[in-house]
Amino acid sequence: MDYRRLGSAGIKVSSLSLGSWVTYGSQVDVAEATACIKAAYDEGVNFFDNAEVYAGGMAETIMGEALRKLGLRRSSYLVSTKIYWGLEKGPNERNTLNRKRLIEGIEGSLGRLGLDYVDLLYCHRADRETPIEETVYAMSDIISSGKALYWGTSEWSAEEIREAWEIADRRNLRKPQMEQPQYNLFCRERVEGEYARLYEGLGLGLTTWSPLASGLLSGKYNAGVPGDSRMARPDYAWLKEKSLTPEKLAAVERLSQIAKELGATTAQLALAWASSNPRVSSVITGASSAAQVRENLKAVELVGRITRELKERIEAAGASDRKAP
């Protein structure tokens, strides 16, 4: 496993990490989560991602129970969570980053996780109603309290991240350290374009999500929609319509041919491609079984084989704006 600094921070995260979105609380129970985390940890993964909203808080509860069962040394791993969407419907409890929500949110997350602190705390989306200054002060206070060690953002614009950083800089507050954007062969502009000036300028680190484009880049949808997949669920009909286009399926087929030449799976190729970006600190993977965790993590061995020429070939094959035959 490769370990990378989180932007300009001193802390290091495994280049591939394990997340809980979609799986924990819906597909994965405590026993399976324990097996998945153990398999990942045994392979060198030291970063486990979560969010208060995943499965209505159950993902945090399940991860917390799994970590307690494993009895891992707390200093040997990192846990993240994210706050914004909320679990209740009150005007100050949902879709906001006001001070009240953030302070109560971290307390709730720590209670469900059974931890004294999380290592990384994210503002899960930008709040365009609450002044950014209020959010920055609250996040800085949470860091100062020791309930989180670093804070950052998820799916914020470059302009919003810079504004938050500059407020913190002027007020001598804790600055946002990392961003968690979607990044895969079908979603590249924000990481490769919009954020380009933030990496050196602000020391921004990235922990990216959906490296397989909700499973599409694994190749499992090329022959149809498996009955046990997320896109077979009625509540993910919107994702199915958006993702399973002829152009994208054709791109996945092209990528699968490259993967075969390398003796890898299409999923491993997609993960290795995302991890080969030097600006990406960690690629968050998802899995519903320990076997799937181990299979995904083989992508680490592939990263060093992605030369400039191969990278260009992968990106040309993955261009979903090419017309399907």
C-alpha cells in the first residue's frame, strides 16, 4: 500500500481507502462490515470514510461496532464523517452548515461511531444560506475542541473553498485541508480543471469518491442490470437513467479490453487510473464483501504500470462523448 500526505497536512492516508456509502446499513451488516474493514486493514488501508446521512445514521453505527469488534489500535487508522444533510426535518437540522447544526452534528456522529474524535470532518455540501464565516468559525472550534483533527469540504466549488480558506487565514482559524469530490473517468473536470490552482496555492488534498461511477466502470452492467445491484433498486432509478447510456457502456467495453491486456479487471483499471493522479491523496472504494475488498485493492499493484502513454490510451477509451457503435 502507498501512503500519501493529505495535501500539505502532515497526516498520511492510504492511496486506496474504504467507504460506507450505499452498502453499510442496506447491503452490509455489522458482521460483513467487520470482515470488510479487517480485509482492508490487513492490506494496509488506514482510512475509513463515512457520513451522518448514510443509511440515516446506521452506517456510522455499523462502522463503530465493527471497529470495536476488531479492537484495532486507534492511532493506526483514520475515520472521517460528513455533516450537512442532517437526520431530522427541522429548519435548523437539515441541509445546513449553521453553527448549531455542526456542533450537534459532530456530537451525534461521535455517539454513533463510539469514538472520542474523528480524524477528518467534512462539510458534505456547501450551504449558500449560512455565511461561510459562521461555518468556518464553527469548524475551527470543533478542531480546537479535539473532536475532529482536520476539516474540509465535499463537492464545494473552487471559489467557495478559497473563500473559506481566506476567511480562516485572516482570522487565524483552522483552515480547510481537504476536499472530497467525485472523480472517475466519466467525471474529471472539477479535479483536473476547476481545482488546479488550489493544490499548490492552498495545499488542498483530495479524498475522491465514486471511482467506479456507481459501479458502471466495474463492467458489471454491460450485460444488463444484476438484480442485487444498486441500479436495480427503485430508489436508484434516477442513477440508472443517468448512468446506463449507450455511450458510457461502449466506453466501459473499450476499457475492459485494455484491462484484459494488463491481466486486470475493469474495476482495477479504473481504480488504478484514479489513483495515478498525483493530486489524489486517497481513492475511496466501496465493497459489500471481504472478497470484493481484496479484489479492488489489487489495483495498487497496477498504478505503477500506468505510463503516460497508457494513461492517454485509457482516457481516450473512457471518453463517453464518443458515439456508441
